[in-house]
Amino acid sequence: MAIEIAPLPTPASADPNLMKDFGREVKGVHPGKLTPEQLEEVKELLYKYNALLFRDVVVSPEEQYALTKAFDPQSENYGHGNNKTGNTKKSILHPDLKTIPRVPQVQLIGNGTVYDHEGLAEAKLKHPHHKTFHADAISDEDEEKGYTRFYRWHIDAALYDLEPPKVTTLYGLKVPGGSTQICRYDDGTGDELQVPLGTTAFVSGATMFDILPPELKSLAVRSKVRYSPHPYVWMAPARSNTTGLGLLTEDKELPLSELPEWTEDKLKALPMLWKNPVTGGLHYQVHPSGASAIEVAPLPEGASKEGALYPDGAIIDNLGEVRELLYKMQRPGIAPSLVYPHDWKENDFVLFHNRGVLHSVVGAFKPDQVRAFHQVSNTCYIHSHTLIAKQCNLAASDTPAGPSEEDVKRYA
């Protein structure tokens, strides 16, 4: 059967010009039963459009893992290391993820208690809520009125030892009905975004780069971002700003001496821009919460220094300056007009280019709002107040490719 594609339904708030090439619905094929020829076509589509949606499909954990692995056959481990996240109690990811025993690369995420599910006798799940991560929170009164926030904008990546996954898959089974919510930025801009209940929000890293002014494009094309060792443990005591795009600088991060054992050779310094393997475009791919320093290379020979930032290169390791600069570069890219908030339906399967987008959990659920993700077998009992999701991403077999020499000459 031939593959058909259709544009994703974008909200009225979306910029039609900047969002026209983001995301496609794939019709006519099952994501777990692709022929070799169909798989190659799906790969091309993903890198071109950054997110693919398959509606109304039933996908097993084995099929979810197989498709994810097909994008990087040499990969094997879950993006944060099989079973490592759950065993690191101080990690901010610890409450959010549970491993499926027979397919440890697939993670169970959600809210509530699940019994006898895919080899897990009992799993207590917790849906992320901005009140546990932001420095200040929306009031209970406003939350009752339907206001919410982005939880944390991020890339799926360990950012220490393991390479960032190339793709992530998300599979939803049961989605509650309910009113839309208003996602507030609360940063003085007045920005708000109407979102479906329990949405996953996506933005394009390519657009985030494309809309930067020339001096920031020059900086981005010459920069690498250093990440802290065990960043999700390091950042756990710190708190986010109101947009979920990075942390406040309050000297709350865990001292390096108190982190799990780490070595210099496993630290990550990744390009600020990652090159798309199909389009050749550059995507601004930075996890702002885990960043600890920025390495800036000098301008290439012959480039004009007029208006350039750090023309002779620099190491920016003042944490406040690092976060301020990253926020200045990334905040325009999460403007309401550039966000795709996915409106989950039952049996949605979403495949996204993890090296090309940033995403965030949004919203909160009331106890009587049931949301279940992934296939539920006949032997799985789900508590009536449960949100369940399954995701899969695999630590890649290579480092993201940064800008080429031609890219540097073009933008620097």
C-alpha cells in the first residue's frame, strides 16, 4: 500500500509560513509493519518534516522498539541508559520513568498506579507538573480556571556518556475528553497559547535557528555547549523559569562532589547547531537546563568582526551568563505562533526527530481524567485514576554532526 501524507492540523495561533513544513500525518501503512522500501520513505519524511503521526494503530513494545532502532541499527540502550534513570534516585527523571522488563528500551510514563502491566507487577507513575519544577507556580484558583504552563523544554538525551538519540517514539492508547487549557508564559510578554488537555508541545530547532538575527546566527554556528556531569542529578535542586526554558541561577545545583561518580572523558560538549542528515539544514538543539558552559570558536579568517559577538572566541562558564545567552537565543523559538501542541487521540503513534525538535509536557490532570498510552493487554489492570504512556528512544551510535566549514563561512 502506498504511503500518503497530509499536513498536521495546526492551531489558529500558528504562523502559516513558518509552520507549513512542520509535521505530517502518515496514512496507508502501519509503523510496526513497514517494508524496507516504506521504512526508507518514512526516514526521508521524518527528517524533512521532523514529526510524523500515525493515527489509530495498535503497536506492541517490540514493534515500537524495532522502529526506533531502525533509524540507528547500531544503537541498543535506552537514551538515558537501560535501568539507570530509575536507579538514580536523585535524578529529576526518577519519578517519571519506569522500564518495561522484557523491552528495557521502552519506558512507561504516566500518572497513577498500574498493576500487572507488561511484566511490571506494580508501577506507581507520576505525571510531571510544573509546580514541582518551576520556581513559582500558577495558583490553584487559576489552575481551576484552566491555566497551565510548559513543564520543561528539552531534548531526549542523557547529555553525559551516551549520545543523544536520533528519534523518539510516543504511543497513546486512551485519552480523556476535556476542555482545552491556556498555557501561560508568565514572563512579562503576555504570551499565551490555547492547548489541548495533556498535550505534548513541539517546536522546530530549524526554525529556532532561522529566525535568529545575524549576530546570534554567527555565534550559534561557532559554538559548542558543555553539559554538566549527570545533569539530571545536578539540576534536581534547581528551579525553572516560568516558560520551562532553562533554570534560574540561584546556586541551588548539586555540587559536583556530591554527584554520582563521573569522569572527564564522558562529559559532553555538543555543537549548538545539529545538521539535518537529509535536508542539510541546521537545527538549534540545546537542552538549556543541563548546560554549564559555552565554547565559542573565533570567527573564520576573512570574516568581518563588525557587530560580531566574541569574534576572537571565548569560554563562557559563568552559569548566569550561559543561561541568559541561551534564553535570549531560544525564547523566540517557543513563541505561541511557532508551537505545535499535539491533540492526542486514542491509538496515536508519534515519531519525532529528536535531533531536530525540542518538546515539553504541558498541563495537569484531575484524578477522574484517565489517559492511557500504549497497548493494554488482557492481563494488565489499570487503576481508574491512571495516566499511562510509553516512549522509546535509543542512545545513538554517533555524535550529532555540527555545522560544516561552508556553514560557518556562510553564517559567521
